[in-house]
Amino acid sequence: MESDAESRASEAAGASSTEPRYDCIVISDLHLGSMVCQAKLLEEFLIWACDHCRVLVINGDIFDDLNFKRLTKRHFACLKVIRRNSDRPDMRVIWVRGNHDGPADIVGHIVGVEILDESVFDNGQIRLLILHGDQFDTITTGFPLLTEIACGLFYYIQKVAPHRTARWIRRISKRFQRNSQVIERRASEYAASRGFRYVTCGHTHLPLESRRDGILYINSGTWTEAPPCPFVTVLGREIRLQYWPLATETVDNPSERLSAGEAELPPSGASPLPALG
Ligand SMILES: [Mn+2]
């Protein structure tokens, strides 16, 4: 029998039969094991994504930490979708580590798949550098314990008292937005130094598309905040930041799509709340 997620995903796929099969889809910051992970939506998205791309890249912070006791049934369901699509001849799943996952070799060993520090996607038209982005973060690399404490606190606040503390969160969010700009700048510089014109990171939890000195930077945000949840698609020479659930008007009017480099704002209702990478 079809699960709820499967039937919702096939509904979405049916509604979007004009959706192409993407060359590559990138998502990041799933944070499986955390109580703010949008696991139900993620499972539905993964089922759809596995049928709509040739390469699926999970760009870090797959897990919230290596305490797998925190994974719920729904979190395991997401892993199951990935695993059951991992051996297909027509699709590849690539795992890139994030700061919450721990070292690539350790988490790779536990999960039983190869986990990379960075990855390159190349369809002959777009060469995309894919890495989590914590490498460029002076806060998390400089103060790991502080980051961990603040992260726990932030999740708690989002879960327990999201409205009462909204003002405080907005105030501290300004600081993280600045951090997001640091990562955008340093990732773009790094990509340029390696001869790339396209780079995607996660880590900041703030979806973003920017162009700097001819480098297109896309941050794929997170799946720990209120939907719609962001993901990056590559098709031919077009690279885009999109949101799940898919906006039907985008599907109905493919000609209205933005081409690479044009900023696309999240649909109204998208939470601008950042979280700690
Ligand atoms: Mn993260």
C-alpha cells in the first residue's frame, strides 16, 4: 500500500507532469534527528526528487548529530527513500558532509556510504562546485562549543515559544545574516580560485542566490524551517533555487522561469528565520 508521503509525492508529480527530469538536484541541512526537521515534507520531496533527477546531492548536515537515537520513524523513512534509490543505474546519490555530520570518513563508515568533503557536478554546460560551506565560517570553526549550545537553544525556542521570542530572534538573526554574507563572499572567492563559475553551499540555513565577479552562488537553505523548503536544480545551462511544495503557477508557465543569475525570492509566507548552521 502506498504511504501518505508516496501518494502526496505522486499527486505533486501528477500535477507537475511537465516538470523535467533535472540533471542535478541539491539539498542541504536536513538535520535528521532534530525536532525541527521537516521530515514529513522531506520524505515526500525525496520520493519526487528521486524520480525527477539524474544526480541527487545531499550537501551536508544530513544528521543533526551522530546520536542516532534521536532519529524518529519519519527520519528513518527519509533515509529509506534515499537508500532504496541509491543503487539505481539511472540515478546517483551523492553525500557531502556538513559540520553537524562529523568527519566524512567516520559518518560514512556509520551510514555505509561514501561521504565527500566536496563534490563537482558537470553536465557539459554547467560545472557546479558543491560544498557545505562551514569551511568558510569563522564563527562555527572558531567557537564550536558555543555554536552547539546556541544551536540547541535556538531549536528549543523555535519549538516551544516561536511567537513570544520572535522579536529576539529577529534581532539575533541580523547577525547570522551577516555571517551568511561572509560565507557567500568566501565561497565565491574559493570557487573563482578553483576556476568555477557556479557554487552552491548550505550551512547558513538562509536560501540565497547572488552573483559576484561573475560567480553565481546559491545557498540551498534548510529543511528545518516552515515550508516552503528550498532546493537547487540544474537543467542544461539553467541553475535555479526552487521551493517545495512546488508552486503550480511556475509549473504551468515554464516560460516565466528565471534564468541563472536572476534573484528569485521565496514565495510569501516563507520564514526568513535563519538557524545556526
Ligand atoms: Mn546545518
